[in-house]
Amino acid sequence: MFGTLASRELETARLSRDLGLSCGGFEDLGMRMEGENMVPHRGEGEGEQVTETEPFQQTQRFVVGYALTSKKKKSFLQPKLETLARRKGIYFVAIDLNRPLSEQGPFDVVLHKLLGKEWQDIIEDYQQNHPEVTVLDPPGEIQRIHNRQSMLQGLADLNLSDCSGSIFVPKQMVVLKDSASSADKVVEAGLKFPLVAKPLWIDGTAKSHQLFLAYDRFSLAELDPPIVLQEFVNHGGVLFKVFVVGDTIKVVRRLSLPNISNCEKGKVDGVFKFPRVSSAAASADNAELDPSVAELPPKPFLEALVKELRSLLGLRLFNIDMIREHGSNNVFYVIDINYFPGYAKMPDYEQVFVDFFHNMAQDKRRCK
Ligand SMILES: Nc1ncnc2c1ncn2[C@@H]1O[C@H](COP(=O)(O)OP(=O)(O)O)[C@@H](O)[C@H]1O
Ligand SMILES: [Mg+2]
């Protein structure tokens, strides 16, 4: 699609230069900031040993069966989490994918993040036959956010109980085929360049996270549908990752793409490959940034937003990527939602999850 490898690298280099980034991500920006209301970032307590000092008093076990890829298991199920959980009588047990699920357990919770229709059918069938088990989360709802169009549907219509901020999604349209002829539709729909082109489906591959920036209508022909074309929103180079675990919300700041000036919009044309942003982005906690850009979203606003999102999405374990429109008074855009994200990057995630499961266990016992 973009010619030879060499020309592709050149494109990446051009994008990097134009956007002021290093090809490897954002590490080279070299900005530092001390924020007063920062959430401590990962690293605090890292490597910290949790030892079994308290006598183990638990009589009832709460069993969390998990079906995770080995990568997810490694990042999420760290020794500190397992130790803290065990103290509360919470045990993590691997689900054997080679055996029928109903022959395993009994489980109180099934925690899963596996792709594919086959797994979706297994887990739906299991939930029907075992309504007493909490499946985190329903596969149909997870599937909805694997499509970048349905992912953001309904968000702009949320009725928030807090007015300290407002929420939007960037104007976007889907191109299913023939991106060359989409140019007229883009203009008709009133979308303004530059546009971020994102693969429509998120399927766990690196390709589904490879984004492009298209500066002009002619460059659209170079893109591979199915894609979503989304207006680029200037946000001062800072992104907020809002992690949700049930009722708990934690926010971390990440460095993101810098603003694109009007002058640049007028001068530049073509399509540019994004560097791998989501995985490579650095924490913004120590960067020297304009406080109006770096200030965290107001807490009551986030609480109201997440409350609505939990019910709209029907999910309990997710995160949202949110940006503040540059120069605005807390006008936010949600640009991405992920199911069961990399929680190891969320401050204090071990304790948050232990509390989450512990509360579930208590609710279950009360019901009984
Ligand atoms: N509409 C947009 N406006 C400005 N920046 C964006 C927009 N969409 C994405 N980005 C930038 O690209 C990054 C990756 O986009 P995202 O939609 O989160 O895809 P991914 O699935 O790769 O995480 C974001 O973290 C942000 O830096
Ligand atoms: Mg993202």
C-alpha cells in the first residue's frame, strides 16, 4: 500500500519529524513535570515483596477462574496480586482450554480475555448454564468495543449528572471499501483534515493498532479499508487513560501527539504512519507541561461519566483514552475504549482488584 519498505520507513521518519516524535515512541521528548494532584505512576512499589505475615483466617474460598493469553497472565497475575488475594481467601485458577468449561471449577467468577467466536460461544453457553457465576464481562459487550464505530456509539448522548466537563467523540465516518471514492463523502459529512485513519476492527494484532494521519483528500486512496476516519483533535500532547475496575476509577497521564498548527495543515499533504502510540507512550507525570493541558479531568465529572459508561457498555473492566480539546474549558473527547487493558500500569492495581473481588465475595455471601 505504501510502496517499498524504504519508502515506508521514510514516511515514518517524516511523520516523526513533523510531529516532533522519535520513531520508538515518546521517550525522547525529554519533558518533565511535577504535578500536584498526580496519580502515582507504575514503578511505585514495583518489586515490592508481599509476605504472608498475617495468619490465614479465611474459611471460605472465592475462586476466580481465568482464561487469559500467556502475555496477559504474565502482566496481570503478578505474585503481589496473588499473595494479597490469598489473604482474603481469593484464589486464581487457570481455565484449561482443552477441557469442557462446565467440568472445571466450581468458580465464583470467570475472568476472560480471549478472542474468537469459538470462545464467545463457550462462555455464553457456560453463563446460561451457570447463572450463579459472574462472567467478567459478557462477550457480546466486549465484542462491541472491538469495532471502532460501535465502540463510541451513544457516548455523545450521555446525560451526565456533573457539569464540570463535557464529553464528545471526534467526528468520524466508516469506510468499508474503496477509500479513494470516500473523499467526497468525507467532504459531505463535513469532516475536516487532517484525519486519523484507524483500522475498523481491533483483533489483537499490531496491524489493528497501526494508525495513519491523512492530510488531504487525495491521500485517502492510499488507505486500506475497512477503516474509521476520525477528525484529529488538538489536545496539547497529553492523553488521559482512565482505568475502571467496577466502581473504582484511576487516571494516568500519557504523552500523546502534539498539536497540528493551521500553518502545517495548509502546507503538508500525504499520509503519515503513526508511531506505535498506545504501547510506547511515556508517562506524562514528570514532563514539563502547561498546567492547563496537564490538569487531570475533574473528579466528579469522571465519576459521572464512568457511571454512565458502565451501564452503556455493560462492562466492569475497561479503560478509556480521553483528550481535552486544546484551549477549551474541560471539553473532552473519548477516542478509544479497551477491554481489560494493561492494568499493571494502573497505580495500585493489585489492591484495587483484591477489593473488587472481596466486595463481590461479600455480596455473594450476603445474598446466600
Ligand atoms: N482523534 C484523535 N485526535 C488526536 N489524537 C488522536 C486521535 N485519535 C488517536 N489519537 C492519538 O493516537 C493514539 C492512538 O489512538 P487510539 O485510538 O487510542 O488507538 P490504539 O488502539 O492504537 O490505542 C492516541 O493515544 C492519541 O495519542
Ligand atoms: Mg488507545
